[in-house]
Amino acid sequence: MKKLTVLSIVAATLLLVGCNESSTGAEAKASAEKKVEAPAAEAKTEATEAKKCGEGKCGGDKKSAATEAKEAAATAVEKTKEAVVEKAAEVKDAVAEKAAAATAAVAATATAAVDKTKEAASAVAEKATEAKDAAKDAVAGATGGADGKALFAKCSSCHGADGKTKALGKSAVIAGQPAADLETKIKGYKAGTRNTAGMGALMKGQVGSYSDEDIKAVAAYISGL
């Protein structure tokens, strides 16, 4: 009987201990689960809020990182545009300035070239005039001052004012013939020893009064026509 009582007591004790242990384990498990669930819930809440802010749905005056980045990018683009426009204007001004300088240089060079050409042409004309005057002086010196143009006046009725008319349709054109040849021919007509195309008598009457200086002067004039 005592042995049965002791066994009963032992069994009851084990049962109580088991119950206590079971109760304590459940409480510990529940407590642990709460400790895990609380941070997880808090993290989930923070993630949700962060997502809302990222979508621009959070409250207050705070701007999302994406919005700030977008605004910063827009500002950078605008500044870049302004810098490009300013640089383009500077380049345009520089090019225009260089073009104007180049144009002015070309114009100055062209003007200088034209002036030199005019000076050269003027010098040539002056030399030509001097040569012509010298030729006239030489003729005048050789002819004793006789005026070949005035002497040719009575010849022009047959030979033409320019000396290019064939007298009576028979003679050769006398304009431009060598002065020495003309002088010899005129002297032959004066002496009566020349009678080309039957014009000897007519020519003798025309040049019979010419002196040697007159013949030289008129021959030089006809040669220059």
C-alpha cells in the first residue's frame, strides 16, 4: 500500500513537472515569436513607407530621391545649354572678327596692287609720251623744223587724210611705208626721174617746191600714219 502511494506521488510529481515544463515552453515560444514578428512588422512598415515616398506619395514637404535627381539633371542640362549658346556666340564673334580682318587685308592688298598698276601704267604712258616727243624733236631737228602734217595737206586730196587711199586708183597705199623709202621716192618725183603709173608729172608739180627738210618732214609724217 505504501509502495503504491509512493508511486502515485511520484507519478503526480512527474505530471506536474511535465505540465509546468509544457506551459513554460509554450510561453517561451510565444514570446520568441512576438520578438521576431515585431521587428519584421516594423521593417515591413518602413519598406512600405519608403516605397510610397519613392512614388511621391509620402506626406510633408520632403521630395523623393528620384524627383531630386530629375531636377538636378534638368538643371545640369539647362546650364549646359546656356554654356553651349554662350560659347557658340563667342566663336561666332571670333569668326566674324577674323573674317572682317581678312577682308580688310585683302582689300588693302588689292588697293595697293591697283595703285601700283596705275603707277606703272602712268610711268609707261609718260615714257611713251617722252619717246614720241623725242621722235618729234628728232624729226624737227632733221627737217629744220618743217611741219610734215601741214606739208601733207595738199597730198591728202589724192592719197586721203590717212594716206591709205590709192591716188587715182593707181598708186600704192603710202601710209606706213618706211620714211627713208618715201624720202627717196619724193626726191625722184621732184627731180623728174620717177614716173610710177604715169603720175610723174603730177607728183613733180606737187613736191617741186619742197626743200630737203620738207621732204624729210613729210616722209616722216606719212610713215607714221
